[in-house]
Amino acid sequence: MFKKILIANRGDIAVRVLRACKEIGISTVAVHSEIDSNLMNVLLADESVCIGPNRAMDSYLNISAILSAAELTRVDALHPGVGFLSENSKFAKIVGEHNVKFIGPSPEHISMMGDKIIAKKTIFEFGIPIIPGSKGEVISVQQSIEIAKDIGYPVIFKATNGGGGKGMKIANNEDEIANAFSMAKGEAKTNFNDDNVYMEKYLANPRHIEIQIIADNYGNVVYLGERDCSIQRNHQKLLEESPSPALSKKDREKIGKIVVNAISKMGYVGVGTIEFLYENNEFFFMEMNTRIQVEHSVTEMVTGIDIVKEQIRIAAGEKLSFSQSDVKINGHAIEFRINAEDPQTFIPTPGMITELYFPGGIGVRIDSHVYRGYKIPQYYDSLVAKLIVHGKDREECLARGERALSEIVIEGISTTTELHKKLVQNKEVINGDYNIHWLERNLKNL
């Protein structure tokens, strides 16, 4: 087992990884920007290293600074967390070349799944269904029109190396193709320094379903049920739950086996998530995330499996501590993302937290890095806490969520807590009757 791990991230995920390390008996190193010297994970870590100025480009995305910190503190492994460099194949490769174990899949698999076109081709060859669309990059408006005639409108352009909803534009008819193509390429260039885009059939009312997998170095692959992440805005998830109210046990087992088979053929090692659009009882591959997910906690709540610990143990060369037959879905879990944002406009609200109280009680979990007196900086993601609730069934889970949300006190900034309070009281949410477009269509009514 590793003796010391550097956590190359910040915020709640850095605290989450640090806690797993401490429970296993591993020393931790926190890295931080100048403004993050008082972060919770920095205060809790055994050692900490400042890696640069406030901007992420100068610190959390500064590969040379992170490697210098790893060498200085003599760590034997590095956990990338989520976001930042967690799915950067170049970073994973360089880390390995410096005799530090990258806690994640191989650079080759990160690269393969990071390119959305290659990912679609690969995953289709391994038996996972994909959305009809271009076979690769689309390079002109005329080519886009020809493909759209074949697959039918509406269509959506997506950045080849995209994520987080950036570089995605919809065209409902031929007249909208040119503008959508141009805007998608522009956003792709701005956000990913790569203007390549591809095109898919745009599904009108799908749900966002994802399958969590874990695979070790010995050919063992398991899936941990599914998560429903359909309540989102601008392709950004706000609420996630497991299991999905839309899937039957038969559906879950069917797609789970397909995913496990594909991951086995791929030779993938580590944790990962296969994301699907689900419509009319059909699954269509969207992308694979080659890292731990923000919403991994709901899966942990219903399975009782510590995904981060398993991730670390696999990276250390150990076998999975359980088999597929050991995985049981127990009850229901929902995660509410509490962001430092205006609940109506979603404009970020950095600032000082003057008062703070998080709820507790049976079936309530808080993953957070903030505390009273902490000043949320303007430079990073606006997530300040994840409230995760668990109940014996979905009805109890929603009731527990409503109770816990009513207890939260975060003063000094605006948060999305009030929006979540309205969501758990909404009839369609209570009935599980929603899709990825539901929130944007109903936001004004909420």
C-alpha cells in the first residue's frame, strides 16, 4: 500500500480523498494556490505545498508545479480528484514517468475516452449502443447538412474534446445548421483550445443515466447500479439519485452487463462512469468519465461501498474486495449540489460565509470543504457542499431531503438551497417524471 499520497485538487473532493487516505493509514499532501492556503483539506493534510497564484492555469493546472511538489514531499502516488487535470492523459503519463503512481486509468485509456469521436467508435465496437450521427469530425456546413438529412432533425454539434456542456449547439432545421456549427466550433476553441466538433441526432426528451464501474488489474470488473442525473441546467447537474425512478431491475441488469462486458474487453483499470441518454427504453452512449465523479456519493450510500478506497487499493495493485454478487442496492439516495450561486440567475456569488450550519441525523451525509469564516474565491467551481440523503425507499429519501434542506444555514452568500427546497416539493419530481430538459422548462414556475 502507498505510504504518502499527493491530492492534486481542491475543495470537497480533496477533503473526500484525504479522509479515505487517513482511514487506510496513508499520509497526505495537499497542494494549493495562494488564495487557498486556508482550505479545509490544506488544514487537515499532513503536509501542504503552495503551487502558484490564484488562477487555476497558474496553480491547479500547472503540471510542473504539481510535479515539483510531489518530488519535494517524496510521495509515491498522486490522486487527481475531479476536474482540473484528472482526465489529462499527458499529466497521467508524466506523473508515471516521475515514478509516482497516478491513481486512475492508464494514459492510453484517458486519451481514448477523452476524444469523443474515438470514444464513440471504441465503445460501439465493444457492444455499447450509440446515438446516430457523424462517423467523425464534421468539417463543413454542407457536410453537416448532408448528415442531418440522413439522421433527421433536430441535431446537436458537440466539441470533440468537450465536457460540461461547453461547445454544444442545437440545430432544429437546415436554416440553423450554419450558425450552430460556427458557434459550437467557436466555443470548442475557446474552452478546449480545439475547434473540432462532431454531430449527433438530438434526442427530444431523454433521461441522463450513468453506470458506475470499478475494474482491477486482475480482470475483475463490477458495476454499482446506476445514477439518474436528469435534473440539470445547461448540461450542469444539480441533483442526482440512485437508483433511477425510470429503470426496472431488468433494465439495470441488462445495461450493467453490457457495460461490464465492454470495460472487460477494453482492459480498463480503475473507476469510471459510462454516461447514457435514455429514451423510449433505449440506451445511447454519451461519454465515459475516466475518474471519480462528483456524484459518486449517492452510489456509496445505496451500496455501502467506499469507491475512493477501492480506487486507491486498485492503484496499489490490490484486487477488488468484492464481486458482482456482493453488490446490493439498498434503499434510495439523492444528492443535492449546493452551489454558491443565485438560485434564480445562477450567477456565482463568491464571498465570506458568515454563518454556517449543516444538518445531521439518520441517513444524512455532507461532503464539503467550507466553514464559518471561509471566503469563497471567485476563481474556481461554485460547489460549496453536497447534501446526500438516504432512505429505505424514494418516498422516505425525498422526505429526509426536504427536512435536511430546511435545516441548512449558509449566510453571507446566496446558494441554490432554495431551489432544491422547491424541487423536492414539486409533484413531477416527487413522481420521478422528468428528463434532462425538465428544469429549464419549469424553472420560471419554480
